Amino acid sequence: MNTQPKHIAIIMDGNGRWAKKRLMPRTVGHARGAANVRHIVKTAHAMGVRYLTLFAFSSENWRRPPEEVSALMGLFLQYLASEVAEMRAAGIRLRVIGDRSAFAPLLQSRIDQAEHDTADNDGLHLTIAANYGGQWDVLTAVRAWQAAHPERSLQELDPAGLATHLSTAELPDPELLIRTGGESRISNFLLWQTAYTELYFTDVHWPDFDDAALNKAVQWYAQRVRRFGRTDEQVLQPYSAEHHPSTALVIEKDIKIG
Ligand code: IPE
Ligand code: IPE
Ligand code: MG
């Protein structure tokens, strides 16, 4: 049995289909989705989850109709305006990852302000991925590493070195990734960071993803055997480590995958 995940990442998908099923515009689905973000953040915090990372807008979502994109930007602004004071008081630290330079100046400054206002908090670490792409993150990290070490060759770059330049450098990798909305793909979310993450796919659309649905995902996670490349026997018989030090008990901090 695994203990409760410290870091849960969620691809919040299915807002549009949630609305369509009810003969409503897609933007209504997004508004309901935003309301559910408020709810799930509170629930995760109350459960004692330390890190929650939510995929809100991908680098590919600019391809959507302009009205839908601007409705999403409006919801993001509204979310920041209505939630940050409460987050600050509740001990939630907000980070936004992704290329924010593409956002309107007002949204950029509200994001900066929200991060600043909650920077001293150490309760739940809430990370919103907006204009985020996993490929962008890895490429940006490689370039940043090179810029930070102009005297070194790229041949010297290793996984740990790269990870320190990812947008998630301050966060542990997620143990559990949930995708709502019925699709079984990553859609350019945390590509590097999910190397050994347990992937949970559910048909529930994001606006309907409630406490019971979150609990079900966490229960599912608890049953997974995490081998990190080792065999079942190595993982399930930790005492063998005494006799064979090379088959040490799987300790997460001990795996830096690359
Ligand atoms: C997820 O819901 C929200 C965003 C991608 C911004 P969708 O809008 O993708 O909903 P579906 O997949 O069309 O149902
Ligand atoms: C992934 O959902 C991005 C977010 C949830 C923000 P999409 O709806 O954009 O994914 P695809 O296009 O179906 O892969
Ligand atoms: Mg979708």
C-alpha cells in the first residue's frame, strides 16, 4: 500500500463536453470547471495533500476559437481576483508555470502579485499550469542550463542538472496524475516530471469531479506497486536489502530518473 500522494497533478478535461451534454455553451462548462477548481483545492488541502498541480491551459489551447480563449483568460483573472486573499489566509502558496509572456499585461501582473502575496505560505502548494507545454518546459530548461554554465559542454548536462531549471524545480515529481474527461493521453503536460508517475484516467468530466471521485483516485493509487524498474520481489520484500545492499528498499528520494 502506498501512502497518500504528496503531489497530485490533474489534467482538468471535459468542460466542453459537460456543457454540450446539457445543451449549454462551452464557456458555461469552463465556468463550472473554475468553480470546481475552488472546491478541489479546498478538499486537497483538507486531505493534507502538499502539492497540487492543475493543467488549466495548454500551449496548444490557443488554437481554440478566440471567444473561447478570451473567456478562459477572463476566468483566470476572475479566479485570481476572488481566491488569492483566501489562499493567503489559508496558507496556500500559488505558483503559475508556463510561458506567461503571451498573456495580456494585466493578467501577467495579477499572476505576479498573486505569487508574491502567497510566497511565504507553506501549506498546500498550488501550481496552475497556464500556457504550459511539457516540451517547452524541457527545452527552456536545457537552454537555461546552458546559459547558467556557459563554460560547460552540453555533454555534461545530466537529469538532475536539467531538473533544476524546469518550471517545477521547487516541486517534487507527482506520484499521481489524474486526467478527467475520458481521454488517455498526456497532451503535452508534465512530460519529464511524470516519468514514474501513476496515471489515472477517468470518464468523469472535470465539473463533475467531486470529493468522492478524488478519493477514488487516491484509493486506486494506494493499491499500485511502484517498482521503479526493479522486480516485484525486490519491492515487496524490503528485508532482502539487508542481505543484498544493492537491492535496497525503494525509497522515492532515491530515484532520480533520467
Ligand atoms: C478542459 O476542458 C479545459 C481546457 C482545455 C481549457 P475542454 O474545454 O478541453 O473540454 P472538452 O475536452 O472539449 O470536453
Ligand atoms: C488538455 O486538454 C489541456 C487542459 C486540460 C488544459 P485538451 O482538451 O486541450 O487536450 P486534447 O486537445 O484533447 O489532447
Ligand atoms: Mg478537452
